[in-house]
Amino acid sequence: MKKVFDFGCVFYFFIGTIHVFFGSLTPYLLSAYDKGPGELSSLIFFQFIGFLTGVLLSPILVRKKGYGATLTMGLMLMIVSLLLGWLVPNWTTLVVAGFLLGSGAGSMETTAGAYVISMENSAKRISIMEVFFGLGALLFPLLILLTVTEQTWRYVFLFQVTALTFFLVLWLVFIRKWPKGQMPAPTLGGKKTSLLFDRNNRMIVVLMTCFAFFYAGIETNFANFLPSIMLEKGGDTWSLLAVSTFWTAIVIGRSIIAKKADQLHPLRFLKLSAASMILLLIAFALTTHTTVQLLLIFLIGLCASGMFPIALTASALMIENAINEATSYFIAAASLGGACLSFLIGFSLEWAGAASAILVFSFLAVLLFAAAIQMNRFRKKGDVLDQHSMFKADG
């Protein structure tokens, strides 16, 4: 199990790089293809529609093929999509490649996440994996900033293909010990019967998916549109550094969460994080000083850092007998939020500039806060959350 978890961390690292792949290449994509923020939002939309497709299909693939085979297929699909984007350099092909890339990443994230959530100490483990996700999202744009030029940016596709292919070989060697790549499914002892579609669970699913939808609409699109926002606000030379600043905060925050998971009250934590994010986003919209902007971006990242792993683990544990499905619904809602809200943010950025786009993020944070409040009201008394030390009842 330890080795499976180690591989899961690497999976999440690569998924983190994929989440910011096109956002990090924004200046080069807009220049090379003569596109604007509206077209960029279309590319991000199709990437996350692909991500949603992979998320929704992964539980079916796991049931039919097993965890190992599903993860292998996700890796291979990512490699093929990146090769397509590199070998056929036109915008339509890039959009198709983005869809396929998202599909592979979505199936990998859901499958690996559901597997780890089914283990003991799942809250700590999933938080650690999310740290690796943040590291990938942090280091990728930093690498682009330091090494890529107008003449060499297309080779980023080839670099990513090489790294993924090397890891695929290691993964195939690892799963050969199990017949047909069937990883042994972990189990949690002492589970109670829980029906996914009874009245209580249905409300939990609705609230958790709403939370995931709004959260991903903020986190994913904030990272992807930061270069465009910074360019609009006059910070030309700081656009990619802003993305790295955001993900540095995510990594630091999630590292702390991983160590302190057993001491957190999740619903109180989610409400406090959302409320703080509202204030910071409004301040970011109003400031014009680059140093202050970078500081606010860092603080926004800190607020966002723990929300996804805490809410994901909570939603899965609330519905113990349907962990794969609960994880899939949560990540699917996040994918849909990242996809749909990218259009709204891209339109606001193109129509009325950076300030309006940031105010849209602020409004989404208000909805996130409202969802957190409703989760607190509708949590089930005596639920499995009360049996885990990290999920003490919120007073």
C-alpha cells in the first residue's frame, strides 16, 4: 500500500502540471495563434470538459478494468494528447488535445483519489497528495518562466511527453506483480450501511458538489487567468511569477494541513477560508501596486490551499459505502466548475478588464461561503465524520 500511495503522489504531481499547462503558456499561445482571452477560455473550457468526462468514466472503468488498468489508460491518453498538440500545431487540434489531456488527467485524479481515500488515515494521505498536486502546479510555470522563449515554447509538449513516458514505464513495471494490473482494493473496517440516494445523502451530495463547483471555478481559473489579469493590470514581467506565487502558497498551506489534519474542524475551517478569500479578492481587485498584488495572491492561495482536500475527504467519508462514486461526483463537479466558469471569467476579462474578472471571483467566493454554511446545517448527526478525529462537530 505504501508504494501505491507513493505512485499516487507522483500521479497528482503530473496532474498539477496539467491543470496549469495551458495557463502557463498563455503569452506564447495568444501570440502564436493570434487569439484573445475569449479563445483562451474556450481552450480551458474544453480541457475541463475532457477532465469531467474522465472523472465520470473512471468509476465505470475501475469496476470493469480495475484501478491499475484505469490509471495506465489515463497516463497513455495524456501522452497521446500531448504528442498530438506538438505534432499538429493548429488551434483546432490544440483544443482537441486539450480535451483528451483533460480526460486522461480526470480519470487519473479520480481513480487515485478514490483509492487513497479508501485507505486508513485518508485525510492525511489525500492532503499529502494534494501537496504534490500543488508542487506540480507551482514548478511548471516557474520552469516555463526560467527556460522557455518564443522560439522554444513548443518543446514543452515534448518535455512533458518524455517525463510521462518515463513514469509510465516505471508504473508498468510496478503493477506487473498483480495479474492484469488489478491493484488490490483497500477496505475500511466497521462501515455502516449508507445509501447514496436516500434523502440525507442526496442533500450531502448536492451541497458537496456545489462547494466543489464554486471552489474549482475559483482555484483553477484564478491560476489559469492570472497571467492575463496581471498583464491587464500592468504587471507584464510578473505574470508567470504571480502563478508561481499562488501555487507556492497552495503547497505551503497543504503541507501544514497534512500535518494538522487530525486537529481540524472541517466545516468551521471551510467557512473561515471562504470568508477570508472574499475579503482578499476584493482587496486584490482594488490594488494597483505589484508587490501588494503578489502578497494578496499569496494570501489567497493560503486560503484556498486546504479547502479541496478537506472537503473531498469529508464528502467521501460521509458516504462510506460509495467512496468511488462520492469522489467521482465531487471531482466531476470541480471539473464542471472549472470548465463552465472559465467562460464567465474570460468574458468578463475581455469585456470589462481585470477588475471585473476579479469581482466575479469574489462573487464565487461568496457562493462558496454560502455552500459551506449549508453543509454545516445539513451535516448528518452521528455520521462517520464524527468517528474520525479530524472531523469533530462544529459548534
